[in-house]
Amino acid sequence: MLTAEELRRYQRHLSLPGFGKAAQERLKAGTVMVVGAGGLGCPALLYLAAAGVGRIVIVDPDTVDTSNLQRQVLYTEGDVGQPKAEVAARRLRDLNGFVDVAAVTERLRRENALALMGACDVVIDGSDNFATRYLVNDACVMADRPFVYGAIQGFEGQLSVFNWRGGPTYRCLFPEPPPPGFAPNCAEAGVLGVLPGIVGTWQAGEAIKVLTGVGEPLSGKLLLWNALTMNVQTIGLAVDPQSRAIRDLPADVGPAACSSADWEIDAAELRRLIGTGPVQLLDVREDWERQVDAIHPSLHIPLGMLELASAEELLADLQANQPTVVYCAAGVRSLHAVSILREAFGLRLAQSLRGGMHAWHAGE
């Protein structure tokens, strides 16, 4: 039952035709898990807490970075370096003392996914990599939990509700993970700051509909939105029975799980190589990124230039019989560059710095 203070707090909900006290009590009884307290997770968390969801579980292993502040509105400059899940949990408790908030500062992985999914009513996927997204989907299928999907890139966003009452799953839309370097994340491609704020808020709205039974969740449909044109499309999704034939979870759940392991090198190993012998370093970021920081000495050729006819001349100083390590911001563009170097220019020893400059600085 709602207390007198809760009745005062949620009066705009209680007076809303079609919502009312019964829906608010279902919110209070519900548990939502949000995977990723980043660009999508921050607005979703704020509105879930404000709405009065009884229990919120935040799963995120990362710490706040200065580059997050452009869009991740739960954090301030003073939070840089602190665990996102813990900072977010404190903010939500300050916002609504009636909400129970739990912070999980470890990565969602095979070993903990089913237990976490089984303890909630609905999952919001705010992750930024395919490995976690497929793990969320598969664990939700095995635990029979719905999840609200959101994705952003550049000026575009996507939204859907998967695994709700026999509806399509994420694998009905994308049966298998894409190849390495297929799609850059926000660190690589950039994102308009307000975009995740809008899509994340929509995710909170869909979770509220699932919990309360009010309205029609976006199940069996995929919403596509372009912020530049304000064009919104909704396309239908068919159910693939094979998408539910999941008996086990994937073994690799880190951000690089969809990558080819022999094409990558981690920051610690690169430091060891630099200390023991000659290593050819290639920076494929844009000029402005290199002005912020770089690993010196290194050759600088933006990724787009590697696909031009003049690339062979630019790469003339690189020796095919020496190790070549390519780096970017987060390790996505560099994987694509390694594919080009190996296949088009015969640099078979080329590898990508896993995690890019983010991982390089984390190891300092």
C-alpha cells in the first residue's frame, strides 16, 4: 500500500486517467534492473526512481570519465574516477527515499546474469557493446524476463521491447553478433548528447508500461528515430522460434567478445613489447583526437585515409616483418584498420590495441 507521503508525491500519477493508484502500487512492487549507467541508463534511472519503482538494480563496472559528462546527466565533475553504479545509486536515493537502489559494480557476465535477471521483473539494456547485449537477451530468454532495448549512434536511435509475452527476442532482429569492427561505439563514432537522453527516457516509459500493464509495450515492433529530421519509423518484427532455443549463455561477455582475439593486443602486452624491441605504432584517429593525447612515436593516418588509393604511399615506412600495433579511442576503428592492413597491404603481424587509448591510460 502507498503511504500518505507517497500519495502526495505521486499525485500526478494518481490523478491520471487510466493509471491511478493501482498502477502506482504495481510500480512500487516492481523491480527493474538497468544494465549500464551510461548515456541511456542515466535518464532511464532518473525517471524510474522519480516514478516510484520499488527497487532498482544498477549494473555497471565502469568509473565516471570526463568525456561522459556531455550526456550522462547523473554525474558531475566531482564524480570523475568514481564507480558509476555507486554514484548513480546515491543520486537516486537523494531523489526518492522510497526507492530501494542496489549498485552492482561488476560486469554482467555468464556467472551472474541468470541470478540477476531472475531477481527482477524487467531489464533495461543500456549497454554499449554487442557482447553484453547478446548476454542480456539470452539470459532474459532463459529467465523468462522482458527487456527494453535501446541503441544510439550519431544522430539516430532505436527502441523495442523484447521477450515480452512470447514476442520477438533480440535474436529475431539480429540472430548473431556482427563481425569485428562492424559498428563503432559512442567513443568511436560520437553521439549527440541529447540523443541518449531521449531514447533512455523512452526506455523508462516502456519499462513502466510493462510493470503497470498500462498501455501497449513496443513488443513486435522496432522504433527508428532520426534526430536531424525528426523522422520516426516503426517496423514490425516477426518471431523466430529458433531465437528461444537457448540452453546456455555465451562464455565471453566483455566488450571485446565479438572480436578476433589473435588480432588484438592488450595495453600491458604492448608496453612490454615497446620495452623489449621495435614496435610500429599506427594511430588511426582524427587530428583533433591526436591533439588531446597520443602514444609517441607513432605514425598517424586517420582510418578513412587507409581506404584511399594514396594509402600505400602513406604506409611505405611500415615493415611487414615487424610487429605493427594500431590504436584508436576504444579499439573499434583500429580493428577495422587491422583488417585493411592484413588483407590489402600484407601486414600480417598487425594487431589492434584492445580498448584503445582508454585502456592505455587505465594501465598507467
